[in-house]
Amino acid sequence: AEEVTRWVARGSELAERAIERAATRVAELRSQLRALSPLATLERGYAIVQREHDGVLVNPEQAPAGTPLRITLAEGRLGATSRGAVGDAE
């Protein structure tokens, strides 16, 4: 009976350590996911610009003058219309 009690206690210890390791790993993954989240990017002051009914823009040629745009900010969205590509000085 004493040996069974020891094995049960040992099993409990091992299970507890495994749960602690798993919880630590979940916290690490959650932190990494948060850092990679588009929302985290928006909260740092960046915006995501899309054509109104299409994907994310990565270059100005994707939105010639007159193209309706949707701009996503950390706390909402804006509608806009492209004026076309502009130079770096503007």
C-alpha cells in the first residue's frame, strides 16, 4: 500500500510538471502569435490598405487614381479614393 501511495504521488508530480511545461509553452506561443498579429501592427500606428473589394495593397500601381480603398486602423476603418502614385517628396 505504501508503494502504491508513492507511485501515485510520483505520478501526480510528473503530471503537474507536464502541465506547468505545457502552460509555459502555451504562454510563449500566445506571445509569439500576438507579436505577429495584424492587430498588433495596427496598434503600433500602421494601417492596412486594401482595394474596396480585393486584397491588401503592396505597391501603388495596384491602386491607380480613382480606385476605391478601404483603410483599416486599430480602432476602425476609413473609406478613401486613390489619387494614384505620388513621389517620395509628397
